[in-house]
Amino acid sequence: MELYLNTVHLGMKNHKYTLCDFQRAQKSYLKHHINNQHFGQTNLKCSNCDYVAYRKSNLTEHINNVHLGMKKFKCSQCDYRAATKGTIKLHMESVHLGLKDHKCSQCDYRAATKGRLKIHMESVHLGLKDHKCSQCDYRAATKGTIKLHMESVHLGLKNHECSQCDYRAATKGRLKIHMESVHLGLKDHKCSQCDYRAATKGTIKIHLESVHLGLKNYKCSQCDYRAATERRLKIHTESVHLGLKDHKCSQCDYRAAKKGTLKIHMESVHLGLKNHKCSQCDYRAATKGRLKIHTESVHLGLKDHKCSQCDYRAATKETVKIHMESVHLGLKNHECSQCDYRAATKGRLKIHTESVHLGLKNHKCSQCDYRAATKDRLKIHMESLHLGLKNHKCSQCDYRAATKERLKIHMKSIHLGLKNHECSQCDYRATTKARIRLHMESVHLGLKNHKCSQCDYRAATKGRLKLHMESVHLGLKDHKCSQCDYRGATKQSVQVHTERKHLKIYKFTHCDYKTNHKSNVMKHENNVHLNIKVSFLMTVITKHLQGVTLRCILTVKHHGIK
């Protein structure tokens, strides 16, 4: 009784070893400690595994706890169970009372027991991970960690289920972290270099290494992708190379490899939540990563990824991949359900549907009534029309365009003569479907919705109305003929003038008629030669009919018919 009172209630531990700080109330414990820790005498071995003990009671406790699953003692504050009261006591002190009296000398880590502190020292500071997984190259400091790894990674056992969502964890500790970070929003650990916060120090460490130090030590065996953790590498392999995207959106056919990615999709696409705002413009992003890409590409001009077939550059490999597929390979797998338009990405298909079929153009020009479906198109409009910025120059003439796409169209139509789109009602051909559409509306349907404010002139496009205003009402004719003093409002009008007056002479084959314009040859044929043919035919028909009538009269007289 006296020994019990001294050890349990008074905490008296009179027997201390001189070579370490081990203390116990009984000499027998000190003896076992010396034999086990300092002389390596461990005579009691478990028959089920390679565990060794220096006391029979420890071996019995191990068998009951690990192999038989006998955990008689339950925590009074939670459902935790243990094989011994001592383990329950440690659990109470570390989990519920927060008592972690053993501090690491090299960092601010604290442990409830010396054993756990020792494991921390060996694994973190000494890098000792002597236990290896039998199925992969994962290594850990303890067998318990290997066991957890086996169950969660290779067997998929995640027995701890969240009460508020369908998340499952391999350990209670991970479930607790999930609860605090996701449902309670507790992220007590802050990055020392930015405002990033995390629920655990381990996550902060990964963030520091990957974001601020650029350490990504896990390389994909199939491409040049590198990850900061094995888990992220696994997700990359499954989603990119194996095509495993098990998480499906409930509102569309989008699929993701992670629930987190699906959550971001739901918030940004279906709920419109974009909480990360650019400090230099009104751009908003769903994640900090996308905001970072925006800042680097738009405001800093950092586009480190280059196309291998042309001089196109982008901020991300994914954008270069999309460029390769759509431009060089011609892959446009997303088809519009209302017309034959095809897009390289769902985003572009969405823009097409909203602008063309739904008429949604939410971005308005601040200087005129022009509206666009995207900010990028509005920006192009501003630069080309209001600022006069046309940075893309044709290599064969002095034509300049605001975008590479427009320069490409110019090259095809003017210099290569490629007009692959044909009108269904006449022989008109154009380089783009948009021009065919304008042609249909203005020529065949007579739709000219843009009216001049100073006269009754109507145009099919704003561009043509602008030309009318400048040439007719403002007298602006900035384009001059190189061979005479003729001036026109457009290069096209000067080109027509040059062809008519200074270049080719068109001659009719059946007479000596000559003209400067090809269309006049057809008019001449219709007006002059077709009229002659018609007159000649009418004369022949008239004479023929007169002859028939005369023969009929002679026949009647010959037979005496009255």
C-alpha cells in the first residue's frame, strides 16, 4: 500500500539510472530498463510477429492489444479504448488535457511520451525510417505507421467516417484534422512568407517546400510532371495517364479526380463563387492558383511554356496542350448542339452558345454601344477600334490586324485565295462562316439593321455603316490611288478603281466591245447580244406562223370548204 501511495499519488520515483534520466519507484523496473535499453537483453519474443519484450506483462499486453484486439479500458470522454489503464491515462493527458511535456530540442514539437519524442527525433531530424512497405517504396519510422499506410493506401481501408459529409479517413487523427479544417474552418498554422493557412504543420511544410522553395521531389515516370507529395503524384497519374476521374458533377457531365477539384468546379461554374480578386484589375478566380496564373501571364507577362511547332507561348502547359490540339492537330471535340460549330474546350463552347444562340453579351464598351461575350473580345475591340492598335502585320502587304486570328483570315482570303465556305443560295464564297452569315442576311434576307442617323442608308454591319459615315457625311477618304489623284474611303474601293481604270481591259469575244470592269462584259452580252438573238428568233417565228396561215387558206380554197 505504501509503495502504491508513494508512486501513484505522491509520484515518488527514487530509483534513477546514472546514464540517462530514467526513474522508477521500484528497482525491478530500473533493472529491466538497463537490460533492455542499454544492454539489449530482450528475451521475450511474440510468436505472431517480431515484437520483443523484456517483461512478461509487456508481452501479454502486446498480444491482447495487437493480436487479440482486447481493449478493456474505455476513455470517459470519448469512445477511445485501450488494453491498459496506462495507455488510457496517456490518451487523457495528451488528447483531452493537451499535456505534452516532452519537447523536441531541435524544433517546437511536443510529445506526450518519451517514446513518441524519440520516434519524432529519429524520423524527422535523423531521417531514420527503418520500416519499409512490402508493396511499394514507402518507408516509415514505426511499424504502426507502415500498418496504417498498408490499410489506407493498398487495402483502401478508411474506417473513420465524417458525420457531416462522406469523407472517410484511415485514422481518427486525420478525421479530426478534416473536421477542424473543412467543417470548423480551423487553420491555426500560418505560412511565414505569405498569408496561406493550414490545419497542420505538415501541410505548411509541404506548402513552403513546393511554393516558396520549389521543391517537388516526386517525378512522374510517364511525363515531366513533378509533385511535392506522393499523394499528388498519384492523383496526377490516375487522372492524366489512367483517365480515372471518379467524382462526377451532379449538375453537368464534368468529372474530376478529386473531390476538392469537383468542389471548386461546383463553386466557380454552377454557383459563380470566385472569391480571389486580382489587385490590379477586376478579374476574379475560384482558387489562388488560378489568380497566380492570371497575375503572371496578364500583368507580369510571364509565359514560360512555348509551343514546339510555332512561337506561341502560354503561362501553363495545359494551355499549350489545348493550343497544340486545336491549332496544329485540329482537334475540336466539343460540338455545339444547335449548329455545326466545334470548340477545343468546353469553355469556348460555352462562350459560343451564350453569345451566338442566347445572345448574351454582358461586357459593354465604355466608349460606344459595342457589346461582347468575353472581356478578351472587348479588349480587342478597344485596342483595334478606339486605340488603333493593330500589332500583327502581314508579311506580304501592309495590312495590319488586331489579332493573329484576323491576320490568318486575311492571309487565307487575300494571298492564298482560300474561301472554303460557300453560300447555299448563290456562288458566293468566303473565308469564314461569319462572312457567309453576313452575306446571307444582307443579300438574300435583306437584313440591314444598322441605320444611318443622317440619311436613310442602312448597312448590314456596323463596320459598313462606319465607312458610310466617314466617306459620305464626313468626307473622309484616306486611301489614295498610286496612279492618279483618286481617293477612296476604303482600300477595297481604291482596288476596284485601280482595276477599272489602270489595270486589265476586258474584251468581249463576239465583238470589239472593251471595258475596264469584268461585270460590264456580262451586262453587254445580256443587253446587246441576247436582245439581237431574241429579235431574230421572233422574226423567224413570225414568218413561220405566216407561212402556216397561208397554207391553211390555200387548202381551204382548193377543197371548196366554206
